[in-house]
Amino acid sequence: MRQECFLVTGCAGFIGRHILRRLLADGHSVRGIDDFSTSDRKTRKELPRNFEFIEGSLCDPEKAAAAISGIDRVIHLASIPSVPRSLENPRESAMSSVIGTVTLLDAAARSGVRRIVQASSSSVYGDSPVLPRIESDSPRPLSPYAAAKLAQEQYASVFAKCRGLDSVSLRYFNVFGPGQNPNGPYAAVVPKFIRLMAGGKRPEIYGDGNQTRDFTHVDDVAAATIGASLVSRPLRGETINIGSGKGRSLNELATCLNEILGTCLEPVYARPRPGDVRNSLADIAKAERLLGYLPSVPFREGLERTVASMFGKKGKSGKFSV
């Protein structure tokens, strides 16, 4: 394999750290940039030392130009990934996802980057009744975050057509796994449930709990993202789903975690939140065809790995000690 020089934006984030470590393990040269707007600055100490790090925002053209200089391929993850947060502060969401992305795309086109792979989101599908979600479906975003992600995709497609910048937007579904932050008002559902239930508290579900999500392990997402950056065929602004191809309800998530943790905690149900999608399920045929992508981490195994990363190994009883 030819060794490449990568830029990973949002490298201190949950997905960014996983991708960073995998690229370095594969022998690539890596530069990362992050402004710690969505991650604790303490995560800087968790990052590997054998890569170049730039602290700053991609909204700053000088920072973006410095980050992109000498780079072959870009994995663009920098964003503020929260539907509720985007509803509270839509301008912040747009600045991070749209202005930062346009600034990066412009710098990448000027410097001759070979390809940029950017993280989009299944939220762009919105409340479409069609399942599974197929890339050809018309987007129906329900939140400023989803609208910003759709704008990112369109800008990448335009830069591919007008500036010759080969790009692909990966529509991540519900990513989870070790290292995901379980704290704070915008915590993702899997680590948040684990933290609450391990502490003997009932998890809160917005709605009846029968809403479904396509939970996808971070190892599969990292493999798909790096694979998309290196695949030999031109991608020309394509959008591609990255999910597990299987839907799980939030009630099923709570039941599975009760079994893993050895708890018996019924969820608390609250009113649905604005911007939340009822059901989500990825059609991953396009990812398989263009990227050779096949998810490898089953749902329960992924949950067990996540719990183990937070609390250690199983005891003799077969349960995790929490």
C-alpha cells in the first residue's frame, strides 16, 4: 500500500481519534486539526504523539491553508454534531458545518488534494417514510444540523464539478463505541444510557421507545471512511450511506443493556423532541458496491465492547462489574 499524507479534521473527537489511530497504525503520515468546540481539551493527552497537531478552526482561512499544505487526502469530520444543540444555536451549527467546510474545500482545491472524504449524517433524510434510506431519496431535513450537513454535501458536489476536487460525503448513521462521551446535555444515546443504567438510574426515552435507529460501531465507520479515502475509482461528489443495515428500537437498546449490565431498569418516557427522526435504517448496497464496505461488528458485541471500555472485563458471573 502506498503511504499517503492525511489531514484529519476534528481529530480530537470520538470518531476522529479512532480514524487517527488506524491511519497511524497503517503507516500513513497524519496531520490533525481541532478547535475543541465539541470535545474536552483533556482529550489532547489521549491523542497519539506521532502526528502533527494544529489547534484552530477551519473557519479561519489561514488555519485551513496551513492544515491542508502538503496533504494528499483529507478526512473531514469537524462539525458540531447535535440536533438539540443546533436548535438552540443554529448560527453556531452553520458556521461549523458550512463555513468551515467551504473554507476547507477551497483550500483543498487550491492545493491539489487528491480526495476529500467528509462526514455527513443520516439526519438529512428527515422524516421520509421510506425505509431503508437510499441515497437517491429526496432529503427532508428537520433540524438546522441536518440542513447544514445537506449543505456540506452540496458544496462538496459543486467543488467536484467546478473545481475538479474529488470528494465523497458519507452519511453516517448512529455511530457508537468505546471513547464516546457519556456526559453532558448533548451526549449520544448509547453512552448516556450506559452511564445512567450502570449507576442504577432509569434511562429517559423521548417518545414511546419504538422508534428505531441504525446503530453502527465506530470500527466499521472508521474502516469505511479510510476505505473511501483510498479507493482507486473517482467518487466525484457521491453521497454514500454508512450504517449497519439493521434497525434497533430504543426499547431494544435498553433491554440489551439491562442484560449486559445485569440490571433491571425500565425506561422513563417523555415527549418526543423537536427535530428527532422517528425511524432510521440504512440501505448499504451502494457502500458495498463502491467501497467494498461490509459491517463486521454485531450490535450486541459492539455494546459489550463499549461497556467493557467504560467498566472493565466481565466477572465470573458473566456480568460486567459496575
